[in-house]
Amino acid sequence: MFKRVLARSIDSWPLRRELFAVRHFIYKDDRKVKVGLDLGFTHAGVSQIFRQLGGYWVSAEFTRERGALVASVLGSEQVVVLGPQGDIPFEEKQFDTVVVANGSVFFDGVTLEMLIKECHRVMDNGGLLVITLPRRKPVALARLLGGRRGRVEARYACSERELFTLLKSGFDVLGVKFSGRFWVELLRQMLEKEGFAGNCSVPEWLERFLYRIASVLDLPLFLTRRYNVTVCGRRKGWRGKQRGLMNDHTSAVSNAMFYDRKNRERPFSATRYR
């Protein structure tokens, strides 16, 4: 059923793979969606697909123009606009599922770290965060040929290690899925070069036909690294970075405990802190 709905309403194959990954992580989890937030897709069809996964969903966009575009289909009560630095206009612990679209970190003034912290703030304990990002590659030829969008993606791309480092302070990483090889990714860059919303001026039938050809051309490249990564994490309490050095706001006892955990083989001596 889900596959038929995607095939009927979504022309972009990379977007389909992204939604399949989201569905995989949501269905794999034992808890059902009660209140969900889809962020940055700018696609009313995608928002409607999320609503078929169960629960009540709200769509969030980065600009009023994008919000109005989605609200024209869904209704203004189901669409909100983020603040200038990616601030989500909800109180803490309102959602049990948050899905962040690939490309949501392309907007000026919004960093991935800020976006993850905001998602953590509005999520309930144990909630699921599913986020898709451009994957860092040593040589991303499809991005080099992709023009402006490709250059932006190269600047904001993350390796698995970098993404895990950003998530580990507030989330337990549950799984990772990869998508997009050279020809499909290059076609996406060309079709979406005019904007970051996944919209293009190519007729639907031609877009589907081109993606089908690109997927066939990608078959011999099954050993190459893919261009996009989708990560699922479960929310936990936010854990800031520990510091091992004394400062004006840290007690001697806490620093001594930290030091001894790092140096168990050495006896404690107060002279170390003088």
C-alpha cells in the first residue's frame, strides 16, 4: 500500500528512498506515532504520506512562502514556520516523532547542531528522530557537476562519524541507511538545480523515465559509496561535554573524581590541582 502511494504521488526516486527509510525506522520501532513533526520537505504530498503512518502530524517550513505553499493543500492549522535560526515554535516535549528532510540545513543562519538541539527540545523522552543528510565523500563527482546545489551539499555534507558525534549528546543512534549512487544523484542535482524544495519544471512522465534510466546505469556501481545517509536516533536526556580541568565554577571534588576516573592506576593527590 505504502509503495503504491509513493509511486503514484512522488516522482523523485531519491525522495522515495528517503521516505522508505523513514517508514522503515518508524515501523521498526515498537511505539506508534501519536504526534509527529515533518520538517523542511516543502511537499504537501509528502506531508500527506506521513499522515498515513498514523497519529497527528504537523508540518514545519523555514520560510513563510514555503509554509504558505504547503498550507494551501493541508490547511494553515497544520503548518508552522520556523524562526530565523531554526527555532521550532512549540513548547518542550510535544512530539514523539520528528522527521527532518534532506536539505534542511541549507538555509542561512541554521546549523545542523542548532537544528538537532531544537528537535531534542520539542521531543518527548524516547521519541524518534529521523534525519537525512548529504554524506561526505572523498570525491563527490555528482555534486561537482551539480552546480549551485551540489556546492551547497558538499559544504554541509557529514560523515557518519561527524553525525554520530552531533547526535550522541541527546540521542541513542538506532540505525543508519544509505541511498543514492552517481547517476541518480547527478540527475537529482540537475533537476533540482533551480531550488532546494525538490521541485522541477520537467514533466512528470519524463522525470520518472529519466530516473528509471539512471537507476539502471547505477547497477554496475553497487560497490561505490552512496551520496545520502538517513539516521534514526532515540531521544534521551541532553548530556553536555565533560571537562577535566578546573575552572571558577567547578568544585575540587568533582575535578578530582574526573581525574581519578581517567587515571585509575595513580593514587589521588591534592597537590595535582595546585
